[in-house]
Amino acid sequence: LLKHFARGHCPDGVGTTEPGQCAVLCPACLQPGKNIPEDWKDAPPDKRWLYALFVSIDINFCLKRKFILSDSIDPGISKGWSYFVDERAYKGYLDDHKDQNQEVSFSNCFINSGLAATGVGTVDCAQHNMKLCNAVGDLQKGEKYINMDYLFFSAMSHNEVTVLNVLYDIACQWSKHLWSWMMTLPSRFHLDFSSKAITFLVPKFHLPAHIEQCQIDFSFNLSQWSRGPLGRGWE
């Protein structure tokens, strides 16, 4: 991995590799300085949607991991250099805040005993289905908000876009206290949400299972600037 990203023979050592530096970026997503105009931040309000990023938050409960004696015996090898978050920092944050009172998702019914990881949480590019930098992490007790908060803000710390559409099947509940929980995260993950246009949406497949108010407030079809080129909401 380090050799492929020209870090294998770095004169100051591979330890200076930045988080996410060895991840392959989505070539079709907005990459400031690479594939969008230099004046993209100056776009008028009715054109800002052209530079919007759609991200999807989801869980894979099939990717389980059994208990091991210790991380030193079976260590992770990515060190936060690509898609997975840095394991030490991630688990350290979870341990420091394990007693905080957060709501939990009903997905906790997938918990299994004898597992070090009950699944994997991810933040993807919703339009092109590619993982974002430092946007993947193990889950220990189902789909807890504290895990998903960390993964979401970790992924967003690598992005500069000012228009953000966030897809999550429980966005209606998860987004309620998101900004207050953000303040418990390391300062490098803090997002200046006052300067961004952020819309939380529930994917169409999941929306019918929600109450009527959620179906109104978190619908693609009823959200301005979140529709596809043929007039249909993004699936």
C-alpha cells in the first residue's frame, strides 16, 4: 500500500504518512483543485447544487470479527492511512465516552456474543459507491450513534464542499443532536456547519417505514436541489 502511494521509501519515514493519504479518491466526486472550477465557492445560490456532495451512511452486519487475545497479537495494519479510521484513536475515543447517554438504533438487535466486531460502519459516496477517506470502522455493540458520529465526522474532515446531502436510513433520529455530540470529538473533526448547506435525507427504500412527518421532512422528492437529472430523486 505504501509503495503504491509513493510512501514506501519516504526519506522521513512511513510514519509521517497522513490519515487517508493512501486512499483512492472517487474520480467522479467533487475534488477542489482537481475537477471543479477554481471559483466554485462563489457560485450563486441557484447554482450551488452543482457542487453538492451526496454521502451515504450504512452498516454491514455480515463483516464480523471474533474475540482475540489482544490487538498486539492480531493487529490492524492500515493505521488510518486509507479507508479505515486509525484503530487506536477510534477505540480510545469510544472508551473515553462509553458512559455517555446516547440514543441507540434499533439495529442493535443484530448484536452477537463472542465478537470483537459486530459489523462495520461506512460512509460512502452515494452517487458512485466509493468509500471515503477514513470513513470505515468496526462496531462493537451494534449500530451505536457514537460510532457513526466518529466515522461521519472523520470522513467529512477530508472534504471542503459547502453543500452536503447526507443519506441515512435513521437520519431523522441521528441528526437531532448531531452538532452537540460533534463537540465531544477531537477538534480536527469539527465541522463548521454554519457555513455549509447540509440536508439530511432518508433513502427511498427505507422512507415508507417511517412516520408521515419523516416522510415529508426527509424526502428526496420534497427537498430542493436534491433531484436527479431526469427530475427523479436520487435512489
